[in-house]
Amino acid sequence: MHTRAVGLNVLALAVLMTQCACVTPASRVTPGSYGYSNAPVGIDSPSATCRNSLSACIALYGKEMASTTAVLKVVFDKAAKQSIEEELEKCADLARTEVLLRYPKQFKGPVPDAEECKQETKSQGRRVTWAMRLGIEMHEAARKCAEEGLGKVHPGGFSLEQRYRIIDLETGEKELVNAEEERALEESGNGGELKGTLKPDVVIHEGDPLDARAAYDFKFPCGENGNPPDWGRYPKGHPLAKYTQKTAYERYIAPWVARIIPWIGVLE
């Protein structure tokens, strides 16, 4: 009886810790961010259950002392995810600002308008639109920032621009494509072999990218039209044509997938 009472007391403490750790800053509250009950099962649902009902939490995890460890793990994961997303949000904001400041006189205003976004410019020896050029440069700046920031809050538990090859579309079996192989294929003119692969900007794991917990993509709008960039859809004839970029990530990489958008934050 004494052991049972101690277990429930520790479990109650874990629930209280969950309540404290799961608060989403008001300035960043968005549908789909951690703290909302519509997050995918396996990422937020257990902690949400424990926040809302102690009895339901006990029923979910069982009455053994070992169940307390499971709840505390949820608390830890929740706090880690919040720290990770805060770093990624900072990187998105910083990257957008940093890149736009490189071109103080290029556009009529501080950011290009819709027409200027479509205009062509020369970047790395090829002609691209300003929307493409700014997007590439912002992704590069965000990557550098994320490498430093995540190295502090989640060392050893993330991968940047990791490419995945889907071996079996039905079972979801996949393998990693390392940067050297990717570069060799592109330089040899065999980049077509990468068709059907997936490459999120950021993948969160506990040391094994094949067992990812979350995947994020930075999305940088060119102008300020008020509409956050959406997930892309694969073209007809593509191996993943029936998926959007988001649903493909969910199907083959991680249970939690989100966009990181400057000055908006985390969006599914």
C-alpha cells in the first residue's frame, strides 16, 4: 500500500511538471504548435491526457511505479521540443532579416513586392527569380543558425538536410543517403537517382535519424502577402505523387511534422 501511495504521489508530481513545461508562449501560439490537443499521437497526446485527467493518466500508464518513469519521459520530451522549436523560430527570424539586409537598395521597400519576387537575377552562375534566390540564401543562413542552436539544446539528437531513400513505399522501409553519395550523383549527372528521396531541413531524433521523432522545414515567403507558404505537392509521375511534402514526411520519416515560418513560428 505504501509503495502504491508513493507511486501515485510521484505520478501526480510528474503531471504537475507537465502542466508547467507545456505552456506555449502567447506570442507564438499557433494551431498545431505543441500545447494544442490536436498534435499527433505519440508526441503530445500522452502529456495532454495527464494534464487533463489524473485518473485517465493512471489508466493510460498503469498503476505500477514504472509508469512514473514513462510520464517523466513525456515531460522531458515536451520541454526538449519546446526548446528545439524556440531555437528554430529564432533561426527563421534571423535568416530572413539577415538576408534582406544584404539588399538594402534592391527593392522599392524593405521587402520585395509580388512583382519583384518574380523578376530574374543571377545567382551562382544561373538565372533564377528573386523568390528562389532569397529562399536559398535564407535556408543557408537558417541552417548555419540551427546547427549552432540545436547543438546547445539537443546535442547529438538532430540532423540537418538529411536525405532519405524510400526502399519500400508500402512498408516504409528506408535508408540514409549520405552527403558524399548525394554530391557524387549530382556531379556525375546521375542526380535523377535521387528522385523519390526526401530531405527535410531538420530532423529530430535521439541519435538515429532512421528513428526520428520530428521533422521540420523552413518556409520563407518572398514578399508579405499575408499567406504563409504551404507544403508543396509532388508532380504527376513522381513516386510520391499522391502525397504532399508534409504527408510524405509523416508517412516515412517522423510522426510530428511542421513548418517553421519567420515571425509566425510553428505551423503544421
